[in-house]
Amino acid sequence: MGSWRLPKLHFSLVFVCAVQCGRRNVFAPHSPVLSFLSPPRNCLEMLLWLLLSLLLLLSLLLLLSLLLLLLPSLAMLRWPWSQDARLSWLASLRHRVAWGVLGWVATWQQRRLEQSTLHVGQSQQQALRWCLQGAQGPRSPLRRSTDISTFRNHLPLTKASQAQEQDSRGKLLPPISNQYHGEASLQATLLGLVALHKAYPETLVPGGTACVTATSPWPSPLPWPGHVLGQVSPPGAKDPGALLLEALRSPELRVLEAGTAVELLDVFLGLEADGKVLAEAIAAGNPGAPLPRRAAELQEALEQGPRGLALRLWPQLQVVVTLDAGGQAEAVAALGALWCQGLAFFSPAYAVSGGVVGLNLWPEQPCGLYLLPPGARFIELLPVKAGAQEEAASTLLLAEAQKGREYELVLTDHISLTRCRLGDVVRVVGAYNQCPVVRFIRRLGQTLNVRGEDIGEDMFSEALDRAVGQWPGAKLLDHGCVESSILDSSEGSAPHYEVFVELRGLRNLSEENRDKLDRCLQEASPLYKSLRFRGSVGPARVHLVGQGAFRALREALAACASSPFPPEMPRVLRHKHLAQVLQNRVVS
């Protein structure tokens, strides 16, 4: 944030010099002006003379750049414009100035990122020092030592659930924060905006961006430039219905934003259900001026079905921006196949309950690639061994990561000084200077295990996708799994999986279609196949739920005191009352 104060610092120093000159006789023999203009007499005066010269030069250059930026627009003021033309010109001017400021700060952040990733060992040592200095509680004596070996020996690895229980004495902690404040979050936002603008130059124009959820996909809320860079909705608006209505009134959108992909999925499902009411509100001018033609376009677009709906509503739309926070792959796939067909998806960062852990600098890549930066957060990598995740070796630093290997992320909380295993598994696919570039694979906490078979999140999702591909006309929108012991549904039978799916294009599931999932699971996991053959595990039971079932589940999750932020989407439910939300909405 020092970059925002740097220009002010230049002007302040120049102003102080001017005030001091005004208080004295500027023509006196020892006046500041004559002292500044006269040759320096010693090394200290030489240093001060060079410093003042540099500050004056930088201030003049900044003033000159702003003048060159504004001069073409100021010259156009002489033309006789209408009120609408003047307002449009002012919006364009604000947009250009905002982009100038944002680009300047982003360049500074990019240089910091380059330096930290080139010297990753020093950067992580500094991050550890920051964590130890800010620590509170009984482990505070560790603040005197920044040796990594000592740090590891004194602080054992802890799982996220265990850390919560220890710090709250048996009670679940609330989310760490309601937003991802911090330098990593600001860096992800600034560099993400610049990367998005480079990949899609025509997107971030005035009035070309709309967010349709109460939460933003950008990890850090920007100050003044934020609300100038093309947002259709007014800053601070929180009502999702009002945000969607404002976006529907603007056919010239280039960028559609939502907090997460699952939230955007709920928006489009709600749009289909309430499309008639929204069209009537637009036609009646509630709010704003009546737009009967736009209301007719909305109704016509909805009548043609969900496939390609976004591009019919906003013909100039190019990219959808959502935040990747775990469990979003199914929603992204459903949106890309139906409502947002033909559009690119971009996530500026990967966020967990502790904040931002990955930066996305490559919007043009179809699959999310994230750089693990060695910034303010101290990140370690725990090697994941197949079938032995609990007995992995000691942690590694970022520079020690190997391409092609899988690691679990370990994040140190600077408040409680806890080395927390996040459960997020990444695969290293490349390097950025000395830092790993990764793809998030799965979450260890979303593993199905009734007889030691350990069906991971990625393995189950692939098996489910293959099974749904064999169901004629079906498109998977969402799914959730429950081990039978949670719902007490294994009495008189072997333990098994209860699988709840929400589909588009299929209203009933035949027994033949239900059995296909179990066969796909046996093909994916030899151990599961062996347990099924011996009868130790029963066949997976598949249930079709009605529309809105998973939206109700997300509302129930948000109401929990222990709900994480960002709102990760669980695929394996561990609490009975959450599983019953889906069970009560089974239609087939």
C-alpha cells in the first residue's frame, strides 16, 4: 500500500520546502533557495542536494504525465456538447485516470513479485519472521528465533479441524475474516485485473462489467479506482436480485462477475425460475427508466432455453470472472456447457479460509494455473504419498517443489502460530522464477471412506462424470455424497455411499442408470472393486433431487457458525442435518 502514498510524499516534501522558503527571506545569504542553488560544501549537503533534486524531478515527471493524460480531453471541452455527451466524457476521463493509477501500482506490485520469486528463500525467511513477530499466545518466545528447523521442531503439523478445536476449546471458530485483506489479496487483484485486460483488451470499458452476487471475485476491494473501472452496479450494493436486475438492463456487458461459480449457477437457475417477474420489472422501470424493448429481449432469450443464454442476453460478453475456492469445478463445467457456452472463465486467485494462497497470471489458460507466491503468508508443502497421506515426509519450502509431484498445502496462522494442514492438494506443473506453478487437484477432507478404500474427490468426480455421460440427455449440475452411517441407512446392509445429484434433461433415474455409477467407481478403484466383490461395501445408491436442492444446502451451510470464508462447496457431507436437506428434496 506504500505505492498509493508515494506521489503524495513527493508533493509533501516540495510543499514543505516551499513553505519554509516563504517563512524566511529567500534572498538571505543562508536561505534554503540559495543553499539549494549553491554548490554543496560537504558529503551531507551533497546527499541532501541529490535527494531534493530527485524528488523535484519525480514530482515534475508525475505532473507532466498527468497533464499529457488529461490534455487531449481538456482540449475537447471547447466543443459545444450536450449534457449526456459531457457525462460520457467525464466517465471516460475518470476511467482513463483510474487505469493510469492502477497500471502504475500494478507495475510496482509486479516488480515486487519478480524480486520475491527470484529470491524465494529470502522471501520465505522474511515471511516466517513476520509470522513470528506477530504471534500471540503461549508460543510467543519463538519470535526470537527465525530458524526454520527450530520453527518446525517446536510447532507440529495440525489439521484445520484440530486447530479450530484447540483455539476455541471445543467450539468451532468463526471464519478468519470476512474478506481476504492483505498484501497477497491486493496483489492478486491488481495483477489479475492487468492480466485480464491484456488477455481481453475490449472487456474493461466503462459500463462493461457487472457483478451479480453480493460477494466479489476479486480478493481485495480496491479504493477509488475500483468503482470506476466499468462496474454497472453501484458500489456497496448487496441485494443479489437488484444486482441481477441492473445487469439485465445493460445489454453492452463485456464481463460478468460472481463471487464463486456455484453462486453464479444459482443466479442462472433463479433467472430461469423468475424470468417473467424480472422482465415485468424492467418493462415497468422498477428501478430506473422503463425499458419495454429490453424486457421483450429477456423473455425471448429465456424461451430459447438455457444453452447460450448469457450470450443472447449480452451479445458482447467475453469472459466470466469467479473466484476459485474449492469444489467449483462441477459448477464451472455446467455453466460452460449450458448458460455460459462459448465464454471464457477466469479466476484471479485461489482462496482458502486463511486467505489467498495462489495467483492466476494466465487468464488465457483454460484450466486454472496458480503461482504460489512467497509473500506475507508462510506456505509449506507436504508431499502426498499414494495411499499414505497421513504418513508423509517433513514439509518442503517452495523452492524445493518438484514438477509432477503432488503436495498438500500447509499454512501458518500468524495469530495463533499454528502450522495448519489445509487439506488442499496441488500438482506442480511448472515454475515461475524459483516458485512453483500448480493446479489444484483435490481436497483430502472430501474423501469417501467406509472400509478403508479412500475414494478421493477427483476420482469420484471423474467416475460420476463418466456415469452421467451414459445417461441419455442428462447434464450434471451439482452433486453431493454422504456415507451411509451419517444417515443411518446401512442397517441390514453393508456400508455404502448415498449420492445426490441435480440434473438437467432427465427427470427420472432407472435402476440401470443408477448401477452405472457403481460400475464406474469399480473401474476407477481396484480396492473399491475388491470390497464390492467380497460384499464388504454395498452398491452406491443414487438419488435425483429437485431444482433448488443445492441452493437450499448452500443456504444451510452459510447459516452455520463454522462456515468457511470463502464459501467452499463440500462434496462429502459429514453432518446429518446437512445431508437431510438433500434427502428431503429427493424426487427420484
